[in-house]
Amino acid sequence: MPEDKEINQGKDTKTEQEEDVTEKAQYILKFGVIGLLLLAVVSAGGLYLFRHSHNYMTVYDAQVASQQVGVRARADGRITEITVADGSYVEAGDVIARVAVNVTEEQIRQLEQTVELSQKNLEQLKRGQTVTVPAASSGGYNPASQQQVAQAAARMQRMNELFEMGAISAVKRDEAVADYQAAQAAASSAPSISMQTITRPTDPKIIEQAELQLKQAQAALTNAQQDAQATEILAPVAGTVYYTDVQTDSEVKAGQTIMRIGDAANVWIEARLTQEQTDKVRLGQFASYEVDGRELQGAVEDIRKPEQDGQEAEDKSENTANTEAGAPEPEGLTVVRITLPQEQSQDLRPGTKAVVKLALGS
């Protein structure tokens, strides 16, 4: 019937409209919850980033630094072999280079002879000088002639001593001998003149000089013998080797630095801060940093402000040959040293860049 058909169509239309409204409500509820969740995540992330950026101070131009120890040649010579590669790790006492020293066996023999002669000269001076002088006699004694002989004898003795020391030439000594002989000849015409041989003690100052010469000769011999044995150069500390401009066949001098070793026992992270950044840093402050692809942690162990630079330079001793690896310190910046884990120090080369985050607290 037509009326029943219209009634059924109306019911179907109403049902479809109700289903459409239900689907829309479900759609809104479903995606609305997801949107609220995303909004909450974004808000939480923004809050975390906001708090994170305010709790840490980041320094991007930090770097690895270390105390470097200079390795010096002990004698003049020529580098014949370098046994380690640049950047390699060595233990204290390892042979890092070999040197052909300039000291020869002939030079050592000559120094040994010098020591022997100096020893004999000292012994002779200690025994005193043996001279012949006129003896007192009766009758025909000529005091003037005898005085001349005595003076000539004394002068001859002095010339002999100076000649033995190498202070005068043989010509001067021979002149003194000739004067003495002439005085003797002049005095021999006087009757009843006899001669006697006596030993005169050497002046203590001359003996002192001879002792000094012997010590110097002995020291020169000892040094030469030690240099002759200085054919191997050893690493003074454990750490990483860094070449200077010395290569195989290079001529080196005693005391010349041929390499440097970054002391593995003294490595740190170094950051340079402005005054504003320095005001936020304190000793013992926690720090995290990324270096050579690794995330590490440490603490501030030293803060050196610009006014301390002068004193710091005075404290560094040339005898240790120690220098800090890294770029020169810019004026007006504070240098902050951060600890590095000991187990990581062997693998990090001084000068490697690092990004440091210093915890500022809440």
C-alpha cells in the first residue's frame, strides 16, 4: 500500500541520519583524543626543552688538553732510527729513538791521557820542587854572589812550576835556567863555595789549581763515557707521542727536544669562557661532554681567570719541558679544566674538539 511504503521510507531515512550522526561522533571522539595526546606530548617536549636549555650551559669550542713532557737527546749525534709512530701510545722506559753519538773511542783515549797527566802533575807538586842552592861555607864567602844565585834559583823554580802548569813557554823556562847557571858561574869564582840539593814545598794555591784541573779532566772523561752510552732515547712517561720536526738522519744536540709525550696520567677537557659564563661556574660542578663521538662525564677541577695568567706562566718550569697542548689562550677568557676518565685518556689526542654541557642546577 502506498501509505505503508511512505512510512517505511521515512523510517529508513531517519535511521540513516542517526547512523551518520553516530559515525561523526565516533570520528570526532577518536581523532580528538589522538590530537589531545599529540598536544600533550608536544607541550611536554617543549617544557622539557625549555627546562633543559635553562639547566645547562653549552660550550662548543672546548678541546682535549694534556701536560706534555719533552723528550731530550742526552748527547750530540745523529738520529739513526725512530721506533715509534706519531700519535702512538708508549709506556715509560720504552725506546723511542736511537742516536749515533759523536763521541769516538779516540776522543775517550785522549781524555784518559789528560786525566793521567793531570794526576801525575798533582802528585809531583805535592812532593815539592827539588833545587840546588849554594851551601854556607867558611872563608872567601861572597854574600852578593850567593844572593844572586839564590834569587836566580828561586826564579828558576817558579818558572819550572809555571811551565808544568802550561802557563809559560819552554823558552821562558830556559831563560830562567840560563840565568841561574850564569849566577852559579859568577859565584864559582869565589873560593870555598859548595852547593846542596833541597826540596821546597809548592805554593798551596798552585796545588789547589792542579786539583781543580784534575777534577775537570775527570768530569770531561765521565761525560764522554756517558755520552758514548747514550745511544737510546727512552720515554720518560707513559702517553701519546707527538713528533717535532726531528726525523731520521737529523743532527741533534745534547738537551735538544726531539719529541713530546702527552702524559696519559694528566689529560683533561679544557673550555674557555666569557666573564658572563664564568659567573655560572664553580669548582666541582658536574659536566657532560661529547668528544670523538663519545658521551663522557666529569667535573670542573680548575678555574683559571685572566688575572692569573701571569702567575701561571711564572709557575711553569723550563726544566720539566712541560707545555699544555692546545691553542693559545684568548685574552680576557677564563680557562676551565674538566676531569677526563682515566680509562679514556689514552685514546684521546690533545687538540680534539669537544662540546661541553655544564650543569647549572635548578
